[in-house]
Amino acid sequence: MTTPGFASDRVRALSVQRAAGARQQSRPLTPDLAMLVSRTALGDRRAFRLLFEATRAQLFGICLRLLRDRGRAEEALQDSFVRIWRHAATYSGTRAQPMTWLITIARNRCLEIVRRRSADDGAWDEERAQAQIDDAATPEQRSIELEEARAVTDCLRGLEDVERSAIQFAFYDGLAYSAVAIRLGRPLGTVKSQIRRGLARLRACLERA
Amino acid sequence: MNRRDASILDGLAAEYVVGILRGGACARFERMIDADRQLQERVHRWESRLAPIALRVASADPSERVWKEIEARLFGNGSGAPSSGGRPSINVWRRIALGFGALAASLALVLTLVIARVEAPQCYAVLTDARRLPRLVVFDRGNMRELVVLPVGTALVAAGRAPQLWLVAGENTLPLGRLNANDETRLSLDKPLSTALMATGARLIVTLEDEHSPIGARPTAPALGEGAVAMLGNPRSTASKLF
């Protein structure tokens, strides 16, 4: 015979299990990007679509920050995914994390556009740009890349303020030396030296990490 | 190249990846990258170093039309034939890869890497470990005079040891050469090795040998991966030799 207390314990236990199950089901799926790239290399259009869905927001954010124009950023994202489809077979998991590979393709496409149109002269919204650097919680599925990002971020923190700012203006905003110099209010030659010294120190730090 | 040159090139690679190299300097550097494999490696290293910090940029949602336009550019309107720009043989490789069942995804990548790198390989082998996971893919460069060995999955590494590839043909085990654990290796084949490789029942094995000892005549360590050599005269039948 089951005592009322035991019965209510069982009900509670089942409720907890169901709640845990529900939590598990509602947890965001963790896409295996390497698998999706390899399936894309095989011409699997469904895998390609999943790869797009899993990464489009992050890659679009990067392009939007570099190009500062939604229309151009969307075109760059399209071009990037056309390249991803055509070159998926060249991805090697022994050389780079899949997200690193995807970011590199998207950034390279955006930088081609930036270089062509001399974006440095364009109007700049400092406040909006700062708002686009996201230090908030980041998705679970990018934990490996984020660990690497942490190492780079720590090394960037170790640079002098002006070196770090100069590198960040170039990397995130696609600014050329002259535009970085204007932004920092320093002579062009000084800024070139600071960026070069900062990059050398960054490499040394990452190699020690 | 002296240390100063190396340091200058590395600095240029960093500036290129950061995106700050512009104009004629950028165009000249891109031509140098195209012609210099070591420089390509430097650029790749900087891409790997810096790409992760791009994840700090806030995500944003592109409009729905982006995907529609990607589909239209690649596949046309409702076309079932993707325009990957690949060679006709790709479909054959795809069918082979898809036939590998549970290993399809890994091997698909491996085989498409082969497609990307060589016009007409005459033989290949996929070396799998005890769990039947692929560890190495080996193929010739179309003339049976040079083998390309690509690591896949977890690298074969152990302290003080280096991976070594062997050819097992009948009663003979022949050393083919030492491998890079994490990168492509190219191994020259002389006529006897080339002939042995094409013999019926030829297999490749990989072992981890003492990295400081000269390459011996026989393996001193157990095989960590093995696979049959498949000739590509008839891909459908040779694929079945593997599994």
C-alpha cells in the first residue's frame, strides 16, 4: 500500500522529471558546424541552409559593423555564403574551428568592399558602434571559439590603450591608418608605429598563452 | 629568409588580416600571398588568432530576402542542380561518400578534399582506427609518383613520437615515410613502391615511431590506423573494398 506521503513524493519526482525534460527540449540546439560544413561540401542543401541559419546573425553583425550599411552588409553576407557553398570542400578542421573559417570568409568579403569604397571618409556614429560591441552573454554553441576570444581579449587588454584602440578601430570598423589617426588625433606615422608594435606584442602574448 | 624579413612579413600578414593594409601595398601583398605558401600560412595563423574576437560584435538579423537571393544565385529558381562549379566526377564521389553510412560526414569531407586538390587521382586509401573513425586520407597526385597524406579527425600525436606511413603488400611491409601530425605530407614514390601500391590487396598502415630514430625497415609500434588501397579505375567497385 502506498502511503499518501510516498505518493506525493512520486508525483513531485515525476513533475521534476517532466520539467527537466521540458527544459532540455527548450534548450537551444547546438549545431555541429564542422558537420554542416562537411555536408555542405557534399552538396547537401539542407545542411547548407542549417549552416546559414546557425551563423547568419553573427556573420551579419560582423559585416554590418564593418560596412555600416544594411544593404551592403546583406549583399556581403550573400556573397560570403555563395563562397562558403563553393569552397566548403577546402575547409580543414585541423587548421581552424569552423566558425573561424566562416568569419574569415565573411570578413574578407567585407574588407574587399571596404577597400574598394574607401569607407574611411564615411559618416561615423561612435555611439552606435560602441553599442555593437557585445560583451553580454554569448551563445553556448560557440564556447570553444569564445575561449579563444577570451585569450585574444586578455592579450588586447595587456596592450597600451592607444595600441588597443587603434587595432580595434581597424579590426571592427574597417578603418585605414589615416582614419585611425584622425580618430585618435595623432600623427599618421605615430599611429602606424603603434599599430605595428601592438600587433607584435599581441602575437607574443598569444604565443605565450 | 632572415629573422628580420620574417618579422616584416609577419607584421604585414597581421596588418592584412586586421584589414588596415590598403591600396597598392595591399594589392602587392595579395600577389605575394598567391605566390608564397609560407606567407599563406602566416596569414592563416593571424586569421585564426583574430577571428574569435569578431564574435564580440553584436549579432543582427539580416532580412529574409538574403537567403532567397543566395538560393537564386546558387540554384536558380527551383532548380534541383546546384551550381557548385565542380567537375563531373564530383557526383561520383558524392555517391561513394553517401554510401559510407555512419561515417558519411567525415568521409564526405575527406573525399571532397581529394576532389579539391587533385584532378584525377589513380588511387586512394582512408585509414581508420579501431573504432572505424577516419584518421588519414591518402591519395596520389594523378601519376602514381607522389602521395598526398591528409590527417583528419584527431591528430596522431604522442610525446617523442611521429606518425609513420607503411605499405603492406603481401608479405612485405615497406616504409613510405614520416608524416606531419597536423598537416598535409607529400611522399615521393619510386617505381617499386608505385608497383607495390597497385598490387591486389595492398594496404596502408600508420604507426607512431620514435621521432629521433631513423626510419626502420619495419614498424616497431602497433598500427593506429589502416585501410585498403583502392584503385580508381572503377570507383563503385573500389569503394566497396574499403568497407
